[in-house]
Amino acid sequence: MSAGLRDVLGMTQWRKEHPKATWAEIEAAVDERMNQLRAQLIQDVVQMGETEKWSQKPEEERPKCATCGKPLLARGEQTRFLQTTGGEAVKLTRTYGTCLKSGVGFFPAFMSS
């Protein structure tokens, strides 16, 4: 592992502060930092998919209702917090949509048309 990655994770400083840390303590500290980095990366990559607002797209290109298959109507942006498998929270601000036919609202992490 490179010194740069240790520095990014803050492990170089952590090790200086914990010179007598056990294997389990080191492993827990690495896992905690990796989970935080993983959550940030997931959040950034998911948000990349929202650069083009689907509310501006023609009806046939909009995401479809999972219940009836009709195009969703955009209802503005909302923020949700999801939890990663590593236990970290990811904040997502995405377009919320509703189906005019079923009345169901959707805030999916990934919208597909």
C-alpha cells in the first residue's frame, strides 16, 4: 500500500497516535476509514447520474412507474439518506417522481427509463 493512500485515509496520523495498537484495533480503524471513503465514493458516483434532469425529458424518455409502467411526473428534488453495507450514511438529493395513474411516489437511487 502506498504512503499516499495511508495519508488519505488518515492512518499515518492515527498510527502515530496509537503506537501500541493491536492487530484488531488497527483493522477496526482501517475498516472505519475505508467504509467512510466507500460511502463518499458511492454518493459521488450516484449523484453523477443526476446531471441531466429527467423532468426536462420527453414523456417517453422519463423513468417509468414500477407499478404500472406509466411515465413519472417530476415533483422537485428531495434528499434522502441511505445506509451502505458498511454502515455509513450516504446523502442523495434526487428528483422525486409520482405516477399520475397509481399515485405512488418514487425516490429511487437509480432512475432508468
